[in-house]
Amino acid sequence: MQITSNSFDNDQKILETYAFGIPDAEAHMALGQNRNPPLAWQDVPEGTNSLVLMCIDPDAPSVADDVNQESHTISATLPRAEFCHWVMVDIAPTETLIAEGTCSDGVTKGGKSAPNGPAGSRQGLNDYTGFLAGDKDMRGNYFGYDGPCPPWNDEIVHHYQFILNATDLERCPVDGAFTASDVKQALEGHVLATARIVGTYTLNPDKA
């Protein structure tokens, strides 16, 4: 099974079009177009009953003390943690692509409550839900896709993994405001094949 995008190659830069945050000369970061990138896949294995799509950044700082702080940098040696940008379950095995901007087009303050997706699919919470919980203007439940917005003072470039799992599940056994962690647990023993494509992104002008 393979997953590709006609907007970026594996281990290459993701366009600002697909980012939650874009560079800004004065404020370091401004809100971006936040469109989901186009994705396509092929060679889904026989016996697949549903597909699961996730976007995970494994390079998020494990400690947020210095995030976006003037006169501070986030060291490249700091331990890193996963940050989920997208989790979608129950994609029909007959689907072969997600077009650009069909699941997300713009930043929705407070989060998208019912994001668009392929027929029959369901989308869970991404990690902006927790990250923005203390921001009175932005807090809310962030369902669906919200793109890259790494700290602008991070010494490393972040890697965004778009992961497609073919499963034998007719319906992924998660409900309501489910998370990527919930889905990973539900998929144990049910994954027939996995494919991924990785895009890179940074808001640090010294790393761009």
C-alpha cells in the first residue's frame, strides 16, 4: 500500500497553504489557510474493511516552558512528544483520495465541530484541543485537520507523518470525542497494512 501527495514529496517541505500557522515578520506567526493537503493511495490489501488516517508530529516539545518565548530557544536535545493534527476513521476501502481543502479550509477559532470528510467517515479530536485550552479566544474542541504550527523558536524542523492504516474493522470501536490515542488502542491486532508520507515544516526563519 502506498500513500502520496501531489503537493509535496516524502521528507520535503509542506506548503504554507496547509499550515495552521505561517511566518510573520512582526509577530513571528500568523494564522494560515489551514487547508488539508491532497492525499491519494493505492494497493489497499484484500480483506480491508475500513481505512484510518492520522497526521502525527513526533517532534513536539515535551516541555512547553520555552515555547514561543522571546530570547529563548527550544533546544534540539529536548525530548520530544507526539502531537496529533488529524485522526479519521471508517474511511471506506473503495476511497482512493482526499482532495485539497475538502476536510479543512481555514482556521476555525474554537475548532471545527463537524468537519467534512469522505462519506461514512468520522473524525476525532486533534491536540490543538489541549494546547489551546488556556487561550480564551481560541479554546474549544478541535475536530478534524488542523495543520502545522511548530514553535517559531524551535531549533529543529518538524516532521508531519500522514499515516494510512488498512484495517479489518467494519467500524472502528471509538465514539464521540475520540483521540488518536483511543484509535491506536482500538487498532491493535486489526491493521493489515500501513503506509505513510512525511512532510516537513518550520516557523523558525533560521531553519527555513
